[in-house]
Amino acid sequence: MTDTQIDFTETASLGNDISSVADSDAPIVRLSNLIIEEAVQLRASDIHIEPFEDRVRVRYRIDGILVERDTIPKRLQGSVLSRFKILARLDIAERRRTQDGRIKLSILDKELDLRVSVIPTNHGQSIVMRILDKDNIRVSLQQLGFADSDFKKFGSLIRRPNGIILVTGPTGSGKTTSLYAALNDLNTPTRKIITAEDPVEYYLPGINQVEIKHSIGLDFARVIRAMLRQAPNIILVGEMRDLETAQMGIQASLTGHLVFSTLHTNDAPGAVTRLVDMGVPPYLVSSSVIGIMAQRLVRTICTKCKKPYVPSELELREAGISVEQANKATFMKGRGCGTCNKSGFRGRMAIFELMMMTPKIREMTFKQASTVELRKAAKAEGMSTLYADGIRKVLRGLTTIEEVMRVAREAEG
């Protein structure tokens, strides 16, 4: 993977049962720092430290794919976990309950924020640290990777005075980045923007951000109700996860506010039926939602080792690429090099599916049409699907057929 390796030799003298770790325990401190440093160098988004019967596995999620790294000796399990819990200001004596915390630190000239989650497992506590790099959210709408037509549509949507704009996709599909890019574009001294997030992942200058705290009753619905008394122009609701939150968001949109939010659905048309399934009346969905964008992240080909290649007829046929499209395309693949850790990929980009709530889609929503029917009508009205947007990026030599099929094929069905 890389020349960077974690050396455990200097930790060999530590005892077998260490329940707490102080800063004076230099080997453990250095080991913990090395794990985070290596993850940052490899551009990982998450660090997974997972205890098993005879070892402690360390894995990094790089460009969406989990990669196994060095194994920590079992005897150091308690020490390492305690060190990370101390950094996250968690209770090191608590081993039976889940815990959540944050670590703020500066590594490799970067200010990092790590979101820490600890859960008890059969063989000890498993810890996952999500690395939040502020550089990742300094993305403009132009840099998101929209096709020209979708860019114009989305740009006009976010400048509407009121209505709900939903961004859908699974966890880790870049929804937050897209929403923050939209907010950054709209963030001017003439607009008041308030967000309700669980938790606040990144801090945006000039925007009022509220962190949801369920333990004290500060939930989405209560925060939205209070927000409206502050006369905002734009509201961001981290996620519409229940009927009350959805109703409050819809109420806000109907009283003259532009509302951004997210939903966990596979595609854009599925968001409509998801809201109805939650209990929102179809007439409210059709009158308040103005646009729904689904997205995924695909790995991009490494620019250092990419080379042209000619896909076989079978590959083209399975991908649905016509001979005319193939003749005009520039197909690329990565050979694998030191820069991309022999994977052939480096970095990720988004693929999109933007469904506008046209009069026809509104009417179908009101009549409770199925997701399949909504999808068919949206495609007939010009919606480019996730898969079609992915293939468009394949034809430009940005990613591969296999990568798009891996990420977006199931959403096409």
C-alpha cells in the first residue's frame, strides 16, 4: 500500500493489562499518533480499530473502500483504545455502553476534526473515527461535477424563494458536501441561513448552525420551530427522519422559506414515496417539494498512471454504451502506481440524478403514483439517471465502466 509502516517494536515492554493511559506513556502516544497520521497521508475518510479474539485489526476507508493495514498486538488493545478515548474526552472506565466524542488536532499542517464512535463487541470495544477535513467542504457548485444541464437546473432551484430541496443517497455519498456547496453559494450578508444538524460536521463562517442534542430534548422538530421565530431566509435540516420533522420542514417551506434536507433513499423518485410512507399527505408533498437530487460517489482514475484502453464489445453491451458513443469516447484505466497505492484510482467525484417537480410529476405525486411510475415519467421529461451520468463520466475518461456499475447499477433497475 505505502512505504509508511507502523512499528510496534518500541511498545513491546508495555504491560498486558493497562486500563488507563497517560501522556507519559510515550510508545502508546506515538502509536496512536502514527495511526492517525498514516490515515491522513493515505487520504482516508475513516479509521476502524476492531478487536478480535487474537488481534486488533486496523482498517482505513480510502475513496470509499476499506483497506486493511497493520494489526495491533492484542496485549496493546486496552492501551490504544484508552488513548483514543482520552483524546475524545470519553469515560475510559465505561466499557459496556456506546459512546460518542470528538477529537480536534493538528496533523501534517492540517486542522482536523475526528468524530469518534465507540461500541462494545464480544472481544472489546470497537472504535471508528471519521476524519473531517475542512478542505473537503471548500467546494463550489462548479466543482461538484454536474453536467451542464443539471448545473443550470440546480442553480435555478437553489435561488427559488421557497420550497423544499431534498438530497438523497446512502451514508457517505457526499450529501453534506453538496448541501454545504449550495449554502456557500447562497451565503451573502443579505440572507440569514440557519442549519439544524446531527451532529454539526463542519463549521461554516457566516451561517448559524445548531447541533441536535436528543439527550436534552433538542430534536429537529423543536429546533425548526424555534428557527422560524428567527426569520431566516434559508433553513437546512440535517435529515428528515420522522413525520414530525418532515411536517415542520414542509410548514417552513409553505410559509416562505427555502428548505434544504436529506433523505436515505436509493434514487430521486423514491424520496416522494418515502415522504408519503412517513405519513405526509401527498398533496403537501406535491405542493412543497420543488426538486430532489440523488447522488453517489465514484472513484476517479489516477491521473499519474492512467492510460487509454479499448473495452470489449461485451463490456460495451453490458454497460449499454452504443457504438456511436464508444467511437467518440476516451476510455481510460489506471495501471496502478505509488501515487494511487496500486489501485488505479485516486479521489472520488459525484454522479447525480436531478428530478424537478414539474406539473406532471406534481400531479402524479398527488395521485400517489408508484416510484416506478414517477421514475418513468421523470426520465421522459428529461431526467438524467445516476447511471447515465456515471456513463457520461466514463466516456470522458474520468472513471471506469466497472466503477459506475458497482456504484449505480442497482439504482438504475
